[in-house]
Amino acid sequence: MTQRGRATRTTGRPRGGPAPRGGPAPRGGQAPRGDLAARRERLRAVIAPVVDGAGYDLEDLSVSRAGRRHVVRVIVDADGGINLDAVAEVSRAVSAALDAAEESGGDIVAGEYQLEVSSPGVDRPLTLPRHWRRNVGRLVRVTVRGAGAPSGQPGERPAGDRQVTGRVLAADDEGVLLETDADRAQWAYADLGPGRVQVEFSRLDELPDSEDVDDDDDDDVEDEER
């Protein structure tokens, strides 16, 4: 199994532009949730093409307030994982794209902001086929919805949700093959909730490393929009 590293690159991006549109900020530096959501969509329009063009998947993008500045968090991933060098490369490309968008007159973030680009951690929920595919070989705990039953196993279906823990043997666009203590079963994604990778102390060397590069200390982050 290929070891997947976890890396974070943080870049302080001071901005001296005007205050956000729509009047003065609320007391305590809090921005309305609607304002953060709008900024997130503007950021996605700039960042997604950069990440896609670099050959990676944009797994998550969030905007939050930390004191007087915004924090822009970008999570990227790829088959086989993404290392610190790749994260740094994406961070530079995203930063350049944001600079270009602002210089062309776009109100992308407004004010001082900090950009963080990282790979997903082991605690990231498995919600898409590619998430399951990238965790083949790992132990996963997942909720099987009441209407679900293993593919190819007719008979009465369970009345309620239940938790299943099993090792991911294979995953494709339709479903996942899990090996539990009892047997092996193929499940359709429609019948599964988000999966959670389980920490196995005998396999700690296979879990993502945490390598953080922080340029600035932050205040508590509030009002995060995903």
C-alpha cells in the first residue's frame, strides 16, 4: 500500500484593501455567514480550475474568520496521495491565481487573509467513490442504512440502520467490497453513510504523517462555512 503523507503549507497574505462591502463589520470582527458563503463561491471559481489543472482533486474549500483576517483552507488530494512538495506547488499556484484575480478588480477576499493548502487527514469522512478507492486495504466503520442489503444477497432486509466495521477490499463507481469478521459483502454507495477510517495501532506506519508549515499564529477560528 502506498503511504499517504499529510502536509500543510500556510501563507500569510496581508491585504490593505477596503472593508468588505455592505457596511461595517459586526462587532467582534464577525462576518455574516452569508458573506462568508459568497466569498467561498468566489474563491472556488478561482481555485478549482488551478487545482484541476495541476492534476489534483479539490476535496474541500472553506472560509472562516480569525480575528481581523480571513482564513482560506483548501484540501487537495490525488490517487496515491499528495506529498509536501506537491502541496507547496499547489499553494504557490493558488496564491498566484488569487493575486491575479484581485489585480483584475475582483473582490475575492477583501482585507487580510491567510491561505492554507493541505492534504486530507485520516479523519476525513469517505463520501465519494474516489475516497473509498484511495483507502483500499484500510479498516473502515460505516453506517448501513435500514433499506440497504449487501448486493447479491436476497432476503429480508434489516429494519434500521446498523454499524459495520470491515476492511475495504475493492471499490469502484458503484460500490465497495468490505471484509468483516463474518464474511465479505458488496455494498452500494447509496446504502452507506460516510465511512470513517479506523486507527489500527499495528499499522500506524501506514497512516498519513502530519507535517505542518505555519508562518503565523492564529486566533480562534470562528464562523466557518463549508
